Amino acid sequence: MPIFKTPFNGYSVKFSPFYENRLAVATAQNFGILGNGRLHVLSLPPSPAAPISEIACFDTADGVYDLAWSESHDSLLVAAVADGSVKLYDSSLPPANNPLRSLHEHTREVQSVDYNPTRRDSFLSAAWDDSVKLWTVDRPASVRTFKEHTYCVYSAAWNPRHADVFASASGDCTARIWDVREPGSTMIIPAHEFEILSLDWNKYDDCVIATASVDKSIRVWDVRNYRVPVAVLNGHGYAVRKVKFSPHRGSLMASCSYDMTVCLWDYMVEDSLVGRYDHHTEFAVGVDMSVLVEGLLASTGWDELVYVWQHGTDPRAP
Amino acid sequence: MASNPQPPSETFYEELKQCSSIAAAPPPKPWERSGASSGPAPFKPPSAGSTSDVVEASGTARPGEIITSTDRTTTANRNALGRPVPTRPWEQQSYGSNTYGGYGSTLNYGSGYGTGMYGGVGGMYGSSMYGNSMYRGGYGGLYGSSGAYGGGMYGGGIGGPMGGYGMGMGGPYGGQDPNGPYGEPPSPPGFWISFLRVMQGVVNFFGRISILIDQNTQAFHMFMTALLQLFDRSGMLYGELARFVLRLLGIRTKPRKVHPPGPDGLPLPGPDNPHAARGCIEKPKAAPTGSWDNVWENDASR
């Protein structure tokens, strides 16, 4: 399947919710330590043999750590930038007219953004200043700030069914569930003994979340009974950087880790490790599963490569 | 595919402001077509309206709030879990350099550097990039050590022949496994310590380079010497062999050694001059005329 070489180190990859052949990649120079960043919008070729073509690319003055596709406009992107800003890009406009808006309220690096998939007019940003901010596209400033975490917030994810509920994962070793109408968090899950780097909701069971941590494990939790995890998935050799539930199968999830592998898990079955891909030669930090094509995976990492492949095939195969 | 995505225009943002309805919607998500969840969810039913309206109706909206560091310390008291959290990488003043007892005591920060102080993902400083610094010793090259990957996983492996070139400073001292750092992670070093470590890395690097150059020169010299010696010896071997073969063929060759006449034209003792040898034994050699100064050359007066 096709491979795309980015000039900088990859940080995040996301499939477009509108077009099955479109995806975007967030990259940062010098492993994101310092330097510029770039946002690529890519188009998959009709045949697997052809190379991936680039539709647009936008430069930023600081590394881009994450991105999210808008659920309301097919060309709109939200980028989380390391200088603490959240930028809105329109991939159909030339770079001179971009970014459409630069929202600068976070005082530290923004690690993750997530677009509300149900109400489609708002998005969240999670940053290293311990806060999560809620933004709507019709406001120039954030609507709300959620600050309860006592360490960097690494990830925030909307519940796929409840438009007002989201979860956040933080370096203070807790995951928290929030309702945008409540003043504080509605649930605190002490999910791991070490920092939690990522979390995602089960798309088919709105009470189940998965958390990925520095302790090399992924844990699945039921928010109604979070004393014990539903499942503990061990198998990664280093910290798990991202976890993502499949949009097509309820118990399937993909994860990527600093052990340079991308793994697929099914937490319902005994042998939970379903697939393991070691195509990256550096840390794998971004993984996504296509909403529109079942089994289509994309991953990126610090080896500056973006792989798109069908589950079960070799990502490196031409 | 997309249900009629609108052609985006310059003014779409303005349009968005005016109309609350969504311009275009993506294809329905696969999970939206499926049934409900496994049981009653502990969430309040979703409210109608746009997100900003919902938040404002709940009275929790605080537009454009900026979190300052003072806010952060107050929120720390509200930490429901009461767990200790590590210091942030950018909080330089809290680096607690008193733990280190000076630059000389390398052992202290050696283990501290790698274990979790730059915790988390993403990367502002070296090892934080590695997710809780699983790579001891920080991210070489740029911060604090000479190797490309610091210690830890890549350890001494990188740069093969140079022997542990990639070993970050923390490497040899880092006793703790960064992936299982039970106990308190020590605080990170202060600015001067990291600066000095960077300098040490630089000096180390050039030291290694100069050693390499020196070793190469030496090796080349020895190689050349050996080569010359080989040519020399092989020439002699050829001569000997040739003489042997000619002897076998019955061709008599003159012996190679031609004895030069001694001083004063006296023949030196040798196989060709048995008489001279005998004479030498029988009577002592006469001192040359003149002085001993002319022993090795013919007398100028002759």
C-alpha cells in the first residue's frame, strides 16, 4: 500500500470523515523538540501501486502535535500547535489565506484536539497547561476551560453518542469524564499507576473507554464500574502513545507505541493481540482507522513516513 | 461518500457565524446505525441546541479563560487523588539542584535524569519525547549527551566501532529502569548542570574524533611499514630462489657477496682468502701507517 514521506517527524494522522481517500498528517521538525511544523493533506491514489499525492500543506512556526478534521466542513482542519495555539485551516484555500483562525489561549503546548462528532460545532483541545478547552467554530474565544487535572493533559475525546460528554487523559495518572454542563468532572478514574497518554471511547458501547499509559499497557474501563478494568492488554514493549477504537467493530482497537509497533487488539477475546505491525523504524506516534473504509489503517512516526494499509496486509508492500 | 459537501469559500467562516445549522454533514458514522449501548449510561441526556448555547445555559461558560501558573497551584489542592505529581519540565526553578551537590557528583543526576522527570509525551525537552523518558540519558545530540539516542534502549549500540558512542551521560549511572520507576522520580538537573553536561558532550565528541584520527594515522603508518618490509623480504626471497634454481640447472653463479678490500687494500678474511685469514691468525695485523684516523679509507698520502 502507498507510503508518503514527510519532511518532518510525523506526530498524528487522521482520516477525513468525508472522503474515504483523504487523510491529513501533522508533523514537527526535530522530533518536535524545537523547530517548525507542517500539516499535510494527502489524497490516496485509486490504485494501491500509485503514490500518495499531496493536496495541500501548511507550515507553522512550531511543531504540530495533533489535528482533527471538522465534522461540519469537508475541508476544515483543526491543528494543535506546540506554541499553545489551536489553528483552523481550510485545505481548499491556498497557504496564503491560512490559517483561518489562530486561537491562542493555552499557555503550554497543545497535545491533542478532538472534534465533536455528534453536535459537529465544537472541538476540544488538551494541553500541557493542565487544562482542556472547549471551542466552538462561531466564537473567537474558548467557551469553557476545564482545569482539574494536576499535570499535563495528553488527550481529550468526545463520547461518540453523547454530545455533551467527553473524557480526558492526563499525566496525573487519572482519566476524567466530563459533562460540559457540569462545573466539574463527573468521574475520576485512577486508571494507571503511570502517566496516561491517550484514551478513546468505544464507538458501540458509550460506557467503555480505553486508556493507554506509560506502563506499557492498555486498560479498558466501564465508566459505570471503574473500580477494576474490564481488560488489561499487555504486549507493547514501551509506553503506548495512542489508542483508537475501531469505528466498525465494537471491541477492536488500534494502538501505537514507542516500541515502534502498531498493534490491533480485541479486548473481548482471550488472545487479545489481533495484529502486530512493525513497519516503522522509529517511534510510532500516530495511528488512525478509517471511518469510511473498514479495515483501512494509517500510521505515522518519527521515521517521517506515513503508511496506509488494509488490515491483514503488509504496510511495506508496494 | 459525502452528502453534498459545500464548496468552501473565503467567507465560510462568516457563514458559520450567522447560521447555526450545519453546512454539510459527513456520511453517517458506522456506529450511529447500530443499536444503543450495553446498558443505561450514567450520563445526563443530551441537551438540544448548539454547544455554546448549552454551555451558556448551564452557567458554566467562561469565555477565553487563561490558565496561569497560580491557578495551577490552587487546582493542585483540589487533586482528588492526592497523588504526588512530577514537576513539569519547564519549571526550571523547581529543579531542586540542591539534590545534586554540585556538578562533580555525577552519580546523583545520572539516575535522575532519565526517570520520569520529563514525563509524558510530546516534546519540549529531550527525553520527554520518549514518553516518560524511557530512553535514559535524554535525547542525546541536542540535550546533554553526545550520542544520538542517549542511553537506554539504544544504549551503547549505536555507532558500533566507537564503543558506546551513543551512551548518554545518564546511561552508565541510570540505575533505575525508566519503564518501571518505582519510587519517587528524582528531580531534573538545573540549567548549569545541563549546560555543563552539554559542554562535556561536545568535548567528549571532539576527543573521540581526535582519537580516531590519531589511531588512523598510526594504523596507516604501520601498514605502510609492513608493506615496505614485505617488498624488501620478497625481493630477497626471489634472489635466493633464483640462485637455487640456477644451481639446479647447473649454471654456476658468482657468489653474491663481494668482499670489498679492507683498509689499505688489505683483503679481509673470508672464504675466498684463506691465506689472508691464516695470516691474520699467525701474526697480528700491522697498524696502518699514519694514524688510526685513516683506518676506514685509503691514506690520503698514498
